Amino acid sequence: MSSSRIHEDSFLTEFRSRVVSCEPEGTGYQVIFEDTVLFPEGGGQPTDHGWVDDLPVRSVIRKGPTAIHFVEGTSAPFQPGQEVRQRVDWERRFDHMQQHSGQHLITAIFDREFGVNTKSWWLGTEDSYVDLDTKDVTREQLDKVERICNQLIVDCTAVSVAVYQPDDPALKSDVTRATRGLPEDVSGPLRVVTIDGIESNMCCGTHVRNLAQLQAVKFLNVEKGKAKCLVHFLVGGRVLRKLTECYDREVQFNGLLNGGAPSHVDLLRKLQTTVRTVQKSSRKMSSELAQLEADKVNSAPDPKPKFYTVHRTDGPDSDYVNVFLRCVKLPECFLFVTNAADDTGKGAGQMALQGRPEDIAALGDQICALLEGKGNGKGPRYNAKVNKLKAIDQCRKLIEEHFRDAEAEK
């Protein structure tokens, strides 16, 4: 079986072929056909999706010259020799064609203009990137490559595919950009994708016939690493989708910030300043409240309480908890402090226990479990993040019973 037909015509989306084998595999079947229109994952390009006689195919892999299709099902869907109709998910295929041809173009222009080699590339679901063999890519370089790529798109530069036998001497002259090496299991004819006047390169993936079909190339950002730069980009339909996404977000910001797009940055900076001021004031007030609460405990008439509980519902605030526990002066008092974003008991919060080590050891893990928390304690202190604050009353009862039983044993 050869999967060369798809390599010869990326625009072929429907095809009739015969089944060679159909073997069970996991929750479905591995199916091999005499030929296939569905592209198997390779060359940095994800697999095609599609259908075989209306049964979905979500994965195709290549083993040597053979394309193996994974079809879901509980019983064998096909018999050897059966003729079937293969169909490609064209929206996914064309998106991959745009990104893949765009990558060839971007790689070639970086190489031609700046002598920067592409080590690898990644075609993602949202964006893609080329891994450039350089420590830095400047804004000026990005702008120049993007401008050249888009001009070649405007010029309707042709893209062609030629198929050669491995020993064809034409390969040495036609491949102007050195291949990074073919997989060891490759056999049969080799494909060379040529962007007219720009480059030729061996490639097994699907490509457009003309750069005009790329519509546009847009760079997003540069992710720098050790001796490499990942340049993220969009091509074609992804550029339009990103523009729509950004514009929709811009419209939402107009309403939230009460201003148009040109003023968004200034308005957000002012908002940040306001938030920092409010947070500073809130922390100060929270510390003062913690001090007052601690003074309340410290000034309690004799006999001093064996335990004391505090629950706040104005938001998780470790400053309040820490100030309160630091200011309490009753060494024998068992303190149970919790906070949350609201008083519904549904949100997450914090818990802190402070008291005699023997009381912490007896109650800490039990209270943490009741509040569905995660934490630990050592000596006179126990801290945890908790998720079931509506169980606070149960915790209070547990504490009351603990000290009542301890009193009774005396």
C-alpha cells in the first residue's frame, strides 16, 4: 500500500479505495487501505481527520510506506477487499495546509535574509512556531520577514510539488535548502515542495498551490530560550479568527473601562494604581481589626477561655490571621481562625489553629478533614487551605467536646 496519492494532490478530499486489512486495536480497529486520501501524521503536521463510509477517523499514522487508520467501533467495520469511500475533514486539512506552507515560507525568508536556520517547528491547535537556531530575533527582523512573506502572498507566488525517485540526480539540484534528514523507514518516491523563486525542500506534508491561498502571515511573539528562539505565528484563517477574538475582547473592554481602545492602556494603569491604593488601605484596616479582636480575647474576664473561634467572610486574608495570632496573649487558649470570600460556605479559604501542642495534635487533622483541607501542623501551630467552610459549626462542636472531655477527666 502506498499513501502517495495524498502527497501528489493536497486538494483531493474524497477517494474510493479497497480495504487491505482490518484488525482490532483498543476500542476500535486498525484499518489499512490500498491507497488513502487521509494524511498520516508526519513532517511536523498533525494527522487528518475524516470519515470512511461515514465512520469517523481521528488518527492516521505511518509505518514505513503504510498508512494505518484508527476507526472506532465494537465490531469489525470492514472486510478485506471491500471498497469504501474516504472523505477528509476539509476545514482541518486546509488549516494545516496554510500553517505548513506558511512555515516553509517563513523558514526560507529567515534563511535568505538573515542566514538563520530553522531547527524544527510545531503546528499547534491555536498557533504555531518555528524553532530558530539563534539567540535573538529583533522586532526589525520580524517586521521585515513578515512584510516579505505578505508581499509574496500578494504576488500570488506559485507553489508546486514534484515527485522523484530516491536516486534521481535532479534531487541534488532541485533541493536548495538542505533537508534535516529523512526518517529511516521512508521508502519509495520523494516529494519536493517548491515555492517559486524562493526555495525547494523535501516534505511529506500537505501544501497550498499558490501563496495567495495563505491569505496572510502574522507573527505573534518570540519565546527565547538557551541558544534558540521560538517565533510564534498565524497563517490564513487563524489570522482572521485571532482578529475577531481580539476585537470582541476590545468591545468588552470598552464597556468595562468606559473608554475606547486607544485609552485602554492608560485606563488600566489608573485602575491598577487605584487597586494598589485600596489594597494597602484594606491591609491596614485588616491589621487594625485583628488587633482589636486580639485585644478582646486578651481582656476577657477570668476564668480565661479554653478556646476561641473567629470566622471572617470578607475574603482570604493571611495578614489578618497572622496579626491576630501574633497579638493574642493567652498561652493556654486554643484558637481556631478561618476566613473565606463569602458566608455561603461554598468557597475556599484558610484555617489556622494555635494552642498547646497536645491540643493541636488531637484536633488539627480532624478539623482539617471536616473542612476538606490540605495542610499540616507542628507544635503549637496548624495551617491549612480548606474547601468546605460550611462545616465550621461541626468543628466548633468538636472543639467543645474535646475541652469538655478534658475537663471531665481532671
